[in-house]
Amino acid sequence: MPARPADADFDALIAIVRDRLSRNMRIRRNLPGGGRLRLDRQLPFLCVYRTPPRAEGESPADQPRDRSAAELVTTEAAYLFASGEPEFAERLSQLCAAINEVLRDHLGSLLILELWSLDDGDDAAKSRTALRPGFRITASAEPTLASTVDALAEGLRAIKLHGLRADVEVIDDDQPGAPGLPSLSRQCAADGCLTIGIGVRPVYRNAATGELYPLVLQSLRRQLAVALRKGVFAFTGREKSQPLAHYEALGPSTIPKAARAVDQQLSEISQSFDFLLQVTPVNAEKAWEDFEASGYAKAPTLHYRPLPYHPSLLKRQLYSIPIEHVEDASLVQLFEQKQDELDKQLDALKHLGTRAFFYDSLHLYGSPDEDLVRLADSILDHTRAAADDIHENCVPADQVAAAAREHIDYYHQRLPDFQASVQVCDTIASALMVAQDRLFISERSSIRPQRLEPLLHHEVGTHLLTYFNGRQQPLRQLYAGFPGYEALQEGLAVLAEYLVGGLSVGRTRTLAARVLAVRSMLRGESFMETFELLHDEHHLGPRSAFMTALRVHRGGGLSKDAIYLRGLRDLLTYLREGHELEPLYVGKISLEEVRLVQELRRRGVIQPPALLPRFWDEPNYRARLALCRRLSLVELLEQLL
């Protein structure tokens, strides 16, 4: 019988698999008949999907009805999706046998997890179950698979869509796999290769028309990936030669080309503008002087930097990024959340100086919750107001810059890529401010000597450090900033002030005052009403009250300043729950995404932080951190009084 054209391609592919997989090298190859093989590294499993064979009389050009089902396996580090046509069955079985043969010497048994879409006639058309996710597990009654099937079933039952938990049916079957298709493991079953079949109720498409529900499919892929890895993790437990610390370690360990391209494009848009710098008034000092000259009676007029880009054009670029091409479900979720955040920031910049900016700000930062407001009230009620922040013995701007450069040099010696710049200017409202890799210092900064080091640990040892740590990682979002990263950034930065012994009562009162100022602004109170609340009721000095009111009323109303106290509160809660501080310095992440960061570390996608803060090895740091693990913020403040 003459060889078919596809046979030569399969022979070449099998040779590549034997060679590269034996050396634990990555494999990504297209298959004859349409399909793809991805093997990230030597792994004890292979997720498989085969398109249903054509019905009699159906032309090769006809597409299978459920062509999106292949995406159910492409989240994994080892997958094969291929044609289910009879002409490819034998060669696909040989391919699986070759994979099993190579892995047997390194990892023991290979587990094939074959997924397919359950026939609509089974139950998807029934109104009661049409939206509920459902799975049918088929496996032999072999005792060695019992724990694997149990773990897989438990993981599948945890899947939730449309508010409904999944139904899971487990069936004993000596020939598990996609119905009507020959077993892929028939040529390697004698060598220990095992198969589990997983039928998936196609809730991600319309049962009658086949129309795809892309967001449902995306959610299903993400949750299904977790269940599959938990099942494989249980399978590896039976192999003493394959110790794994966590099921997430079974996920993809590299960032494929499509994901790298999306990450780069999102990062380029994020880095093309600096939201905080754009919404910072350029005339803050002049506004204060005019306000003081008016006897604290006339609200300031604020001016902003012109936008050097058109937000609508950036948004056009933003939504042309093909996130849908990314296979990794965890990265897709991260990228889409970042896309949404950038969209909201660009909307806000487009509306800078108008009432619409106020609503954009709420979409970005939300409003302070009642617990946070009560905490801020408690801090201001139970602490004594300090003198305002202008003193004759303040450190001049050139000395602040010299001290900042000394801190930068310290980190540069340990990480040559730590190349931050320092710029003294007169266009920022705060004394110090970081924008990407730049530290801005107000030429009129009024920093008391005892506050200088804590502030440098805040700005250089947190904001710049996490930026440059992020630049050491393959995922650019770690320095461009995960969605919502600012709250944790400010929480870490204020915590650094405490850990070096420099968090003063006055500083904490300022953070509390910002929360109440945000609440005042959100209630519709004017600049003057916010100023009077801070100055008359809570006894902030006139300059502090003015600058705090300016920060929250800038742009048309910015609620960001509530995140400082909220970030510190939430970080202390995180520490009291027993979590570690070190992972938080890997880049600009949020507390909500720590789990994703830990997953990516377990998978080997990202590495531990390149640098840790300067105070890390100081003896007093450990004692203060121990207090943070057992005391609330109010209790910590009581020690400062």
C-alpha cells in the first residue's frame, strides 16, 4: 500500500518528539489534517481533543459544528488537538505511543485525558440543564486510577457557570475516550499508558444554532484547567519518581509568542502615558500661595499638562490587541482586566477637568467602604494634630536628591539594571513622586530630617524597586502594573515607613485625612467644604488641609487617595492571615492577583523578586514585622503615641 502524503509528516513529527522530548525540550508542531501538538516539557499527561469525523456525504470543506471545543485543551502545557477522521487514527495512536515511550523512562506512566463535546441529544437541549455545566468521566475500573478520577470529579464539581454548579457523572468503561473514535492508547496500553475520557456539556454555545458564547467558553476553560491539573496531580502521587509540590506546577511554564505579543502591546500602551502625572496640577505651589493670600477663602484654579496623545487613538490600538489568540486562560484573564483598566484611564484623561472625570475616577478606584471611613475617623479622633509640614530645618531639595541617589546607587550595585533617574521640578503637588523609572522631587519640598529616610524607603525602596523587579521578569505587566496595583503599592510603601521606624502619627493622620477628603468629595462637597472639614473639624494645618483637598478635587474629583489607608489596612490583614511579604515585591501587583503570581511562580513562568528592600536584613525589621502579624493598624498606632 503506497504511503500517504501525511505519513511522511507524521514520521518526521514522531522523530522530533523522540529527539526533543528525550532532552526535555519544548515542542510545538502543526499536525497533518489540521491540529497541533504542544509539549512544554516532560509531563506525565496529554490532553487531547479530536474533531468529530465528517458524516457521510459531508465535504472536507465543511467545518465541524463545535470547532471551539478544541480550546478546552489548549490551556494546558501538554495538549494535542487533531482530526478525528479515520485516515489519521493509526498515526495519532503511534504519536501517543512515541510520547509514552519517551516519558516512561523519565516519569513512568502517561495519562491521556481525552475531552469531547457531549451530544446535544443527551441533555443539553433540556431547559433545566441547558445552562448548567456538566461532565461525564469515563475510565476503567483499574484501582490505580481511583484517586485520579476522584480528584478530577471533585475539581469538575467545583466549576460554576451562570450561578450553577456542575453536574458530574462517572462511568466505568474499559474503552474510555471520545465515543465512536478508536482509542489513542491502544498501541501503548501494554506499556502503562492510561486514558480517562471527559465529555463536556457544550454550555458555551447555543444548543439549537451552535452560536458561540465566548465569555462562557473563556470562564469554562479557566475553571476546567484547574480541575484537569488537580486530577493529574493526584495521578502523579502514585509515581514516587514524580514529586510535585502543587498542582499549579503542571501548568505551562513558558509564555508563547502570541501571549508575549499581547503583553508587549499592552505594556507599550500603558507606558505611553502616565495617568498620575497627567492628573497632577502643574501649578500646585502657586495655587497654595494664592489660596493663602486670599485668607483661605478662594478655591484654586488648577492647570494640567497638555495630553501629548489622543486618548481615542490609544483606545483604538488597545482594542486591536488580539487577546483572543492567547491560549493560557490565566493570562487571558489578566490581559483583559488590564485592557479594561487602561480603557478607563484613557476615558478619565479624555475628561480631565470635567465632571465626567469624577465618574471615571469612581470606575477606577471606587469609593471608601464604611469600615475604612470608621478607621480614618478613629485615627483622627484618637491622635493629636502635629504642626503643619513647613519647618525651618527642612531638608532642601538638592540634599533630598543626593540622598535619593545614594539609595538608587545601593540598589544599582546589586542589580545593574536598576537605573532610575532623579528630577527636581516645580510641577508636582507632593514632595516626592515616582513615575515609572523616574523619581520627581519638588523644588519646594518641606521634608523634616527624620522623615527623609522613611520617604526614600517609600518611593525608592518600594515604587522604584518593584518597577525594576518587574523589568527582570518575562511578563511586562509586572512593571507596567497589574490591574488595581496601586492599593498594594501604597500599602507596601507605607508599611516600609513603619518597618524602618519612620511611620509617624502625623503621617498616619494624613492618610486618614485623605479618606475623609475623598468621602467629602464623593458627597458632592466643594473644595472649600473639604478644606474646612480637614482644617476646622480635624485640625490639619492649613497647608496640609489645602494639599489634601487639592489631591482629591484635582481633575474634577479623584478618589484614588483613599487607597493609601485601604492598602495598608488590607496588607496588614494579609500578614495577620499568615502570608509572606516577599512575593509582593516581584513587581507591581495587586493583593487580588497574588494567587495568580504564586501560580506563575509554581509554573516557572516568573521568578522570585530580584531585589528585596534595603531594610530586609536589618534586625529591627523582623521584630516590627512580627508585630504587624498580630496587631491591627489601630493597635500599631497606639505604640507610636
